[in-house]
Amino acid sequence: MAIKRKQGFANAENLKTRGVKARRIDEEDLADRLSELPDNVILHIMSSLPMKEAVRTCILSTRWKDLFTSISNIELDGVLRKRALRNRFMEFVDGFLSLRKDISVDRFRLCYGPGIDHRKINEWILYAVRHGVRELELIFQSGTFETRHFTDLEFGVFTCKTLLTLRLFNLPSLVLTIPTHCCLPNLKRLHLTFLKFSDDESIRRLLSSCNSLEELLVQSCELSNLNKLSVCHPTLKRLTISGGFIAPSCEVEINTPNLVFFDFGCVYCKETRLSLRNLNSLSEARIYIGFIAMASNYCNDTDSVFDVMRALSCVQSFHLTGICSEIQAMLQRPSLIPEFPNLNFLKMGTCNAGWENMLVRCPCLETLALNWRYELRNEIAYIHIIADVDPVDWRTPKKYPSCLRHHIKAIKIFALKRKNVEFQLVEYLLKKAGVLESLTVDIKSVTKREQTMMSKNICALPKASKKCHILIV
């Protein structure tokens, strides 16, 4: 028995050794197969790796020693706490760029924090510009980088003819002055986050210099010092303006005949002139008009809301999130709601009195999403939440939308809680939706015990459509 036991252990050891050798052979074969690939294929693979992983490939073999210096996508993260690490980072970047010589740059992303020499930052960015960078992303996470430090970059960054994508992010806000010689003829995507423009002329120069612009994002930027924000681009297809405060005296003009996506979520007052024109190509709109602070200089102006809704009446997908008195007043006055003849998807942030009037104006609606969760957009500090919403008797609406009987095939309800008014809504929709195929109800905001009870009650409700499947999540 002892001999057999020893033989068994020996066999197990042999199998283990063979397994290790097999893995080594597989790894060597894999390394050999990678080495057989041409340099351009290997560089394409390395460009998708994080910078640290790409650098580590230099130890694989002699051939790979300096191969990482030829990657086309460069991502540099200089947010470091210790001074020694920051010094090593600056030395590494200087050495890395010097080894690259005249190799072109496709994508250059620089994120830096306090303690990095701004003169080196300028040198690195201008290196990318001089080497034909196509996508440039600059993330300044330091209050030490001031406007005067950016002036050295103005000529290079804002006159770069190879740029297709430019993303600028700064925290805290950087006051940006656009030079008069700004010219970005091939820029297609422009993202501006946490920036502040010095004046109207500065942002006008920037936008007017982008003749090929297709996507513009202005997020959480300081717009309170502007008298006019004008976006008039015949080539623009996607526009996002969100998370900022627009001054009462400011005029916002949007004239974009080829726009297909529009996301607007700023706080503005009755004195603010919002002009939306030539949006006939618009397919999807996401409008946040809610949580407006009810101070004396904010209004209950249903006319301005009507103008916005009328300008967007051609859309196929509409997200109307937030809650404010203007929306409530408009929904209870059917004459103020324009018709949405092409709308097939509607998401409403909350369910207010008069909700059925909105559905009446959407004759071809196929998907309805209702969200009971209050949403704050982009951390706007100027907002005061309106928490009180008048309850609605969903069993006896004033009007019966025909789209609910003949067109709506999918309904999604988010953040449902155990309240009578919300349960009445689900009951009403199931009774009236004649061609409904799916009802999805999100009840994750309640306890496990309540979820079990709510699931049973919802699934037991009578349904007008025999094809309807109920999904509780």
C-alpha cells in the first residue's frame, strides 16, 4: 500500500510538471507568434493598451525594446501626490517623446495635477500639435494653471489643421480667451467642460473657426458672463449644452438645420431669450427644464416653454425630464401643447396632472417611459428642488389618448414605490393599452419584502392586451 501511495504521488508530480511545461511551451509559442507579426500590427495592438502596459512590453525581447515609443495613441496621467513621482513622471515624458523623433500622433491625452511644470506641459502639447495630432484631450486638474500659461498654446492648439477632436476639461474653471487667429478647419468634435469664456467674442471666434464641426458639447461651463451664445452651424449634427447657468440678460440662439441630436439642460430666467430655429432634421431631443429655483427673477412662463416644445415637435425621441411649474401649467392647458406627429419614444421625468394631454398630442407613440425618480443634472449649484407634486388619480384621466389604445407597445416605469397613486397608474395603463407587448417596472427603490408583494399585485392586474409580458426588475 505504501509503495502504491508513493507511485501515486510520483504520478501526480509528473502530471503537474508536464502541465507547467505545457503552459511554458504555450506561452513561448504565443510570444513567438506575436513576434512574427509586422510592426504596424503590433503597434496597433499596443496603442489600445494603457501607457504603463505598453511600456512594460520593452522587456519581452530586444526587438520590443523601443517599439513602445512608436505607438500612435499617447495617454499621460500626471496626477501624482508625491514630488518624487512627479519629477520621475516629467523625466519619463521628456525621454519618451525624445525617442519618438518624427513619428506622427493620432491621439494625445494629457491629465495633470498640481506640481507639474506648466512649461513642460506646453512643450508636450505642442509636440503633439507639430506631429499631426488628430485627437487632443487636455484635462487640467490644478488651480495653478492660469490663463497666462495657456497663451503659449494658443497659436498651436487653435490653429491646428490636423485636429478632428478637441476636448478641454478644467477644474477649477479656466478663463479661456480665444485668439483672433483661431482656425480649426477640420475639427469635427469639440468638447468643453468646466471652462469660462472671457467674453462673447471669444466663444464666437472659437465656434466660427470650426467650419466642419459636427458635434459640440458645452458641459458645466460658466456662461453667466455671456450676453449672447450663438450656435449657428450648417454642419452640426449633435449639440449638448448642460450643467450651466445662463444669465437673465443672455440671448441663446441655436440655428442648426442638420442637427439630429439636441440635449439642453441649463437654468435660465424669463429674461433669457431662447431662440431655436431650423431644427427640422432633429431626431432626438433631451430637455431638462426642471428644478428651477423659484426666486423672484424666475418665472412661471408657459409661453417660453411652448416655444421650446414647438421648435422640437418634429422629433422621434423625446426625453422631458425634471419638474417645474412651467411644465405643469402647460400640461394642464392642452392648447399650449404642440402636436408631435413623428414621436415614437417619450420619456417623462415625473408624472404630473395633465399627463394624458401630452399623450393625446403624440398620435404615433410606441414606447412610453415614466420616471418617478427626481434627477439632478450635472451638479448645478443654482438649483432648488421642488419636491411637492400634486397626486393624480390615474383611474379617471380627463382625456383618453388614442395612442394608448392603438399604438403603444412598450411601457417602462422607473423607481416605482409602494404608493397608491403609482399603483393606480400601472393599473390604468394595463387596462387601457390595447396592443401593449411589454411592461417593465423598476421597484429596486423599495425593500425586498415590498418588492415581493408589489410583484404579486402588479402581475395580478387585469390586462387589455393578451400579448403583454410583465417584467419586474
